[in-house]
Amino acid sequence: QVQLVQSGGGHVQAGESLRLSCTASGMFVGSNGMGWYRQAPDKTRVSVALISRGGSTNYADAVKGRFTISRDNAKNTIYLQMNSLKPEDTAVYFCRGQEYWGQGTQVTVSS
């Protein structure tokens, strides 16, 4: 049984930083493309950052230069480091691996 368990998130002021974590069980993050997505109120879920099996990364234009996706194979965990947060980054963030999703975590950025 595959599970993706997220942690992190919260409420910060604009310009501050947060780190999200997503720990997998039943699958190995180093053998799969993994990603972070977000869904703002009344919006569709969109890709934020992706990391391939080989370690290459891809970012949405809105977060380039501010967000960094990484993984720790030993901890079977992926991370999303979010710096210089903006109010428009406010959303529920989800990690994904294969067809599996994390439970979602709220990130709220106040101006």
C-alpha cells in the first residue's frame, strides 16, 4: 500500500520561507518522478515543481528562482523549499508520485 504523508506548511508573512516534506511508504522516491502541486481556492490544481528519476527538476514560471524541489533517498522523502513567499502562493499543496497523492497541506501567505 502506497502512502504519501506530508508535513510542513502554515501561515507566514510575505517574504518569509516555508519547507514542505512528503514521506513515502510503499514506493521509493528515488525510482519515480515526483512532484509538488497546488490548488488555490476556486482554481484547478497545477504543477509547481517536478523532479525526475534522474534528478532533473522543472518549475512553474510563477515559482522559478524562489522554490526548490529536492529529495532525500535515505529518508524516502521529497521536499519543497519555498522562499520569498507571496500572497499569491496561498494554496493547498499536494505531493504526488505515480498516481498517488499526499493528503494536502495549507500554505497561507499574508501581505
